[in-house]
Amino acid sequence: MKDLSGAVTPTALVAKFAEAGITISERTLRERARQLGAYRIIGKTMFLMPEDIELILEAAKPQPKLRVAAEPSSSWTDSDTEALIQRLTRRPQRGKHQEKK
């Protein structure tokens, strides 16, 4: 049988976070636990084990931003630009109707 001494309810965990100066609602904590599958439920009672809390905290870490390369990664060339300009300038202008005689 699993040791339940570390099990806490979302209410108790919110209170523990509040003691540390971390503001989170019980509803938000429950939603995050459900999204991650990091909770246990028996009947209508939800509780969290230490490994569930670790998973929730780990998921709360912000992901590092991707660095933008110094050089553009596009394969667009000057000849592509010239071809596009030529294609666009060959089209007749829209909106001009020829007068019927």
C-alpha cells in the first residue's frame, strides 16, 4: 500500500502556498492538476501526492524562448523577388472597365 502521509487536498496546498506568499486559487490549482493528470480522486475527493505537486510545479516553469538566428532562415532569393515583381506588374489593373461604344 502506498504511503499517504504526504497526501494533501488542493485546499491545504493553496493554504501552504499562501503561507509562502504564492497566490493561487483552489479552482486554478484543480484545473492545472486535471490538465496535467497530476492528481488522485476517490469518490468526489481530490488529493495530491508529493509527486503530483512536483509535476504541477515543474509544468509551471516558463519555457525558454527560442533564439532568433543572426541570419534569416528564409530561402527567398533576389531572383524570387524579381519574378514576383514581374508577375504582379503583368496583370491588368482591376477596377478599370472598358467603355462600350
